[in-house]
Amino acid sequence: MTASAEFTNETPLDIVLGAASARKVETAFGYSTVGQMLSHFPRRYMEIGELSKISELPVGEDVTIVAEVKSVNQRRMHSRSGFLLEVLVSDALGPEQSTLRMTFFNGYEAKRDLQVGSTAMFSGKVTLYRNHLELTHPEYSLLDAAEEADPRPIPIYPATAKFPNKKIREVMELVLAGIGTAGFPEFIPDPVLKSHRIPGRVVSYEHIHRPQTVTQGYAARKRFAFEEAFLLQLALAQRRAHRMKQPATSRSGTADGLLAAFDKTLPFTLTDGQLIAGREIADDLVRGHPMNRLLQGEVGSGKTLVALRAMLQVIDSGGQTALLAPTEVLAQQHYQSIKNHLGSLGTGGELGSDPRATRVDLLTGSAGAAERKRVLLGAASGETGILVGTHSLLSDMVRFVDLGLVVVDEQHRFGVEQRDALRSKADMPPYMLVMTATPIPRTVAMTVFGDLEVSLMRTLPPGRAPIATHIVPLQLPAMQQRLFARMAEETAKGHQVYVVCPRISEKAVEDDFLPMPIEPTPDTTASDGAAKPATMTVEKMLELLGSMEIFANTEIRALHGGMPSEEKADAMMAFDSGRASILVSTTVIEVGVDVHNATLMVIIDAENFGISQLHQLRGRIGRGGLPGTCLMTTWLDAEHPSVMRLKAVESTTDGFLLAESDLNERREGDILGASQSGSRSTLKVLRVMKDAKLIARAREAAESIVDGDDGLRTYPGLQAAVEEWVDEDMQAFLERG
């Protein structure tokens, strides 16, 4: 490549950096092209203007200091593999020689860089640990001398031990030297750039990696965040437009059919949320193009009943329906719940049944040959109106006469091909209703489910009892004793207790319904400095409870994904019927399980679970009018970051508030589903909570283009950018609905 030639997105890095350096970049980050390297954006910036003196550091705030390393100490961590690096620094610019401790967990890069006598700029949040101020895993940039701190902001990148920030900045200098508008043409239409005050593409690369001011750096970040939102919303808008052009059989129902008969049997009045969501779905079912609706709401808000009424409307119109659930436990619960709701109206084909009644069947992997044959014949003949099942519904053996509605529960647990397999069983595109038991903030729904209409249910049915939530610090022996006494008190009253553990055993991890991915916690010592015990498992909890005198006459059962199907069904039936008083399980009971006599939820080592998952587990109790109590146990210190998460759950039962807290805490790639398959994060810069207004503007701009006379064809460069951006990972993400 000549000196005058410009790089493009696809220019190999070895041309820019040389083969040896390019290999190091690819090993560290997986990048092989200039475009990939340029998209490695800074997480934040450090600047000389925000320097603080160690003697004046405020607890709980983000600060930046220039300091000299005085001592470095390495020690092994008690309760996990790896080491703790403690670096003591003194103020290099202030008049006082105040000191501050820095803590790095498995700090290989810091161990190499921070030698005694070296000077660096450090940035992080000030915390108080055992009455001493410290910075935990701060960002840092080595300086030749304190006085040589660059007045320009220093970009801080995601880095590795072998490829630290200093090397990344050196690479960026070489890459930026060869980019221009010829190699990186602008694809966002000029009217959109101007109306939203978005800087150009090449200028934004320069400003995000080499800003003159922090404001300039974050203005460039805004451009790339808008770019991601804009491309995403264009792809979603195209999907919506395509769906609107597809035909679907109208399912208007009948005035005196199964739905009307069912509504007359209800012993309660539907909530406002159920009525509104029901009307929205009913209207969709008559429009003549495929419905794609997300039904979400608070835990226990009655989503299944709303879905059932939609099924009955389709059945009244001559169609069949299918409900797909991710686990046998949840499928069994849905099947039993629907049968209980319908009563005699769900006994179609049986002697003496109501002429309007439909047949409800269940198909799971554990079904015997005779039962499977009976269920398959019912669906293929059209006699079965509602077929509930797990992945078994996706089998080629499952046929329908007229599949009109597909309901997918916990839809994020199914892949694109799986949902398409069920859709393909209909001659005409079926209506699709996806349900989630996890409340989703509006901006997430608009981003992740942008091509779905959303029905929202916040109100709970009458009779839902209040749930008290408490954190139980197990490092206090009295609390351990009180925990088991509390369980015994509930069982003595004739009530039932859930005990949820993070793992089945020391060697096995729950296969279906893993706990949320939680970032490693830096310190797992108890408040007295003692090592935290190993995580409690289902096996160990069963053994412990079985050895305690207070549970000598109590039937205790286990439930987890590693059990054979018959054993799972038997355990759930024992608990559901009241024979078993305590159910020790993994998170297979997180959604759908509805035992009205259960009043106590004990979550062991609760720091292993995410906020939304804790809220879901809590929602399993208090469902039968009896007050519920949720106890979240932990061995961690009260000020530990993971305990802060538990305090959020303890403070409110509003699932939507908790969902926002969950989103703010976790990586958004996880929220958006990339981690479901272990792939990279779907979005690089866009943050769906922080950038809510920007997403809304991008959606408006995208819709105005797609709804135009020629749609995206008006802007060939933009169309090419959308097609390039929607790779396999993104296509899977877009197909979530």
C-alpha cells in the first residue's frame, strides 16, 4: 500500500502494523482489519483537569489522581483461584504525602506495570474497606513523570494483560493516520446527520480515539451510538413492513362460542391490565396480517390467562393453538393450569362434554409411545385445540390441520430455527404471542423487541398477598439457626417452603435455567475476614436438612434439571399436592410454578443470581392469598457490591424498577441476548437505558425512510450498511420475536 492510499474497513491490520504486531492484536481481541480495530472504543477518558488530592478523596465518588507507587504486595485469595495485588501509592502532585491503597484482582497487567517508584494516573471509585480508603481495580496510565501528565484526555480501552492501554493507543495512532472519507464513506443521509446534529464518520473516529476535550470524545460516542440505534431500527422497521404485507387468516371468534362460555365461568373479575392486553390481542387477531406481540407484565399479573383467552378466540374461529415452554416442569404447569381454568370446557371429545369444549393435550419428551401417538393424532385430526409442549412440539411428527396461534413462553430460551419450525407447521403464517415473565423497561422493549407490539400488565389480580423480603447474613451463627427455625415454623403451620440453590452438586451445574451470568466478585470473605464457605448445592442442602431433628417428620423433595422426567414430575406433584413440605431445587421453579400453599422462599447464596431472577423466584410465593416471606442468604459482607444487588431486591417488589436496576448493573450484551449463545455483545456503544431518547429519535428517522416511496433503495450506501451490519449474530438477535 502506498503512503497516499487510504485504509478501508477491510484493510488487513498486518499491512498497517506488520505481521508480528497484527498477530498480537488478533490474539488479544480477535481483530484482523482496520474497521474492527477502529471499533474498539474507549470505555472512558482520564484528564488532568479532574485530578484530586489523596487527602481530599470523597468516598463513593469517581476520582483521578497522579500518584507514585511506594510498595507492591501479592497474596493468594482464600476462596477462589488467583491472587490479590495490593499497591500502596502516595500523592505525587499534592503538598501532602498522603497514601492510598489500590487493589487488583488477578492483576497481571498491574503487576507488570506498577513497579515501586513508577508514576501513573489512576482513576476509579473511592470505597471504604475496613476503615481505609481504597480504589478497587482502578484504570491507570503510566507516566514518565508526574509533571508530564498529558493535558488532553487519555482514552481508557478494554485491555488485556498482554495488550495494555498504552499499546492500544499506539496502534490507534497508526490506524488513524490512514483513514479518510474515501475509505470510510458516510452512509447516514445528510438530512439525518443535520437534524440530529450527528458528526461525520471519519471525524468521529478521530474524536473518539484522540479527543482534544472529554466533551469532544463523548460527542463522537453519540455518533456511534446513534449509528447502532439507526441501523438496528432500520432492520426492525423493514421486518415490520414485511410482516404487514403478509396475509393471515382472520380469527374473529364467535359471540356465543368457547371464549364467551369460559368468561362466564370465571370466579373473579379480570384486572384492567388483563382487559386492555386482551383487547389489544383480540384486535390483532382479526387484522389479516400476522400478529407479533410481546405480552409482558409483573410477576403474577395473569399473563397465562390472557394468552388462554386469545387461544379460545382462535379455536372459536376454527383454528388450533400451540403453547411452547422451555422445560417439562413449566410445560406441565401450563397444561395443568389451562385444564383447571377450562374445567369441563377443556374436555372436548370426552363422553358428555360440552359441545363447545375443546381438547387440551400435553407433549413432552418423557411421553410414552401410546400417549405420544394419541396426542399426535389429536393434533393431526384437528380435534386438539390447545397443544402444550416443550421442544417436542418442534418434531416433524407434529402436524396440525390449521395452526392459528403460537404462544411462546420465556421466548428468549428458544433459538430462531426452533420458533421457525413451529411457525412452518401452518399453511398460512400463524399469529405469534410471546410472553416473558421478566418485566422489561420500555427502552429495552423498544430496542430488543422493536418489531413487536407490546402489551404491558402492571396490576396484580386481587388476592395476591404481600411478600416481605429480607437478607440473611449467614456469617452470624444466630441467623443460621433462625433460618432453619423459620422454615420449621412454616411447615408446622401446614405451609410449604422452597429452598433454591445455585447448583445441583459440586460437579454439575443446572442445564436448563442457569443462574444469570454474574461478573466475578472481587472479595468473597465474610465480614470477619474468614473465607466464605463453598457454594451450597441441592445435594448438600438435602443432606443437611435430612440430618436436622426439626425436620425429622417433614417430607423433603428435590427438583433439578439433571433428574429424569418421571422423577421431576413426581417431585413436583408431591409438592403441588402438599405431600412434600419442602422443595429443594435449582432455578427450574423460577417461572410458571404455581403452588398456592407455598409461603416461604429461601434463596441460598443469593449473590449468585441476578436481580430479575431473584424477583422471579420471589414471585413463586404469596400466590394463594397467604402472606409470603423471601429470605436471601449470603455469607458476604454487608458492603459488598453483590449485597447491594440483594438490597435492591429487598427494597421493592416493583419488577419494572428492579429490571432497570438489573439492566444498569449487567452488561447490555447479556440483556440483548448475545450471551445466550456465547457470542460477542450485540451492541458496542449503544446503552438502552442511557440512550433512550437517542433510540426514540433513531426509530423515528428509520421509520420515515422505510415508509418512504422507495424505502431504503433511496439511499444505496445506507442499504449496504444495514445489510453488512446484520450479520449472523445480529440476524439471530433480530429474529428473537
